[in-house]
Amino acid sequence: MTRLIFNIYLATFAVILAVPAIHAGVVPGIIVPLHEVKLGTPVEGLVKEVLVAEGDTVEVGQPLVHLVDDLEKLDVERSEKVLEKAKFDHEAAQKLLKENISTREEALRKSIEHDLAKIQKDAAEVRLKQKTLLAPLQGVVVSRSKEPGESVQLHETLLQIVHIRQVEAQFYLEPAQALNVKVGDTRTLRAPLLPASNEISAKVVFIDPRLDAESGLFRIKLLIPNEDLRLKAGMRVEADFAQP
């Protein structure tokens, strides 16, 4: 999570915690993405093509960015030809060995050359694949920092993706309220920005075992299905933690 987004979450908490609760058991919380990743490449290069824009939904394994890869493609072609010749020499040496025309040492040398050629081809294919950035998770592109023609440094961030088909609601509870909560509990949440009748069912998935020394509160997280994407990161929610 970027420092900017984290600061926005903190500012939002400061505002909602200052708002009087409906009654003692109602606690304000905030929606956070289930996963958020910054994507970079394991190699340097020039951006050839960016295939997504901010706001696009992407799936796991989907190509997102192509870097210039002309040399890597040529290297793959070269390694394929080298492997093809090494394979021919290896098979010929094995045939001559069986006919007692060639020595075992010569056959072994050709076998090793064949294995090395195959390794070189595999390495060339890996280098080529590294020139394409793939989506590691399903989500929404929220940041795009590079355009075609721009250079990319090693591990530099190109895109940021958040997964919000499932989200988490994060709350901070008084110790007495935390005693009424356990992992696996189902709670009903309300989002003021959604219709009043639109209640949200959420499951408790995490209770921080540490009491925050500064606030004296326990942090908990509830998991919420969000297939319709109605819940947005940073949205305020409320839940009653007065009773189990």
C-alpha cells in the first residue's frame, strides 16, 4: 500500500472516530483492499507497449506490459538452431558408438554439448519471457506510471493493482468489545454511502493479539464478498459490537 493511500486511510479514521456513534456498541470502520500489489519487472529495458489503462479489470496471467524484446527473440532463434545441431551431433555420435566407429569419450562430449545447448535455449526463453509483465492476481489497475518509449529500471514499479472482488473491513475495538468477537463470527455491517436497507454480511478473519499501546484498542478485520464491486477502498462502514 502506498504511503499516500495509507495516509488517506489514517485521515479517514481520524474523521470517522470523531463522529459520535449511534450507541455504545456501534463502531466505525473502513474498507481496505484484500490485496494490493506494485508490479515491476526483473529486468531493465524500454517500454514497447502498455496493454492496460487505469480502471481496467485484469485477470491472473494477463499480459500487461511488453518491453522491447528484439534481441531476446533473436537469441531464442539462435539457441534453437544451436540445439538442433547439437541434437543431430549427439544422435550421430550415439549411432557411431553402437557401430564401434566412435569412442565413448566422443559420444559423451556430444551428449554434454547437447545438454548445454538445451540449457542455453531454456535460458534464452526465460530472458524473453521477462520482457512481458503478467498480472499476478485478478484486480483493478489503479496506477500506471510508464508509457511506451520510457525506460524501466530494475524492479521499478510500472503498475499498481488492487483486488476488490473481496475486501476487508477494518475496525478498532475497545477491549470489552473485542471480548465479544472471535474468528469465524459473522457480523452485519452497514455502509452509510449505500442504501439504508442494504446490509452487508461479513466474516471475522483476523483479531490482532496485540493491544495498541497508544489508542488502547484491538484491530480486527472482516472479509466481505464484493463481486458487484459496490464497496470501494476507503469507504466508511459501521458495525455493532455490543453483543456476541
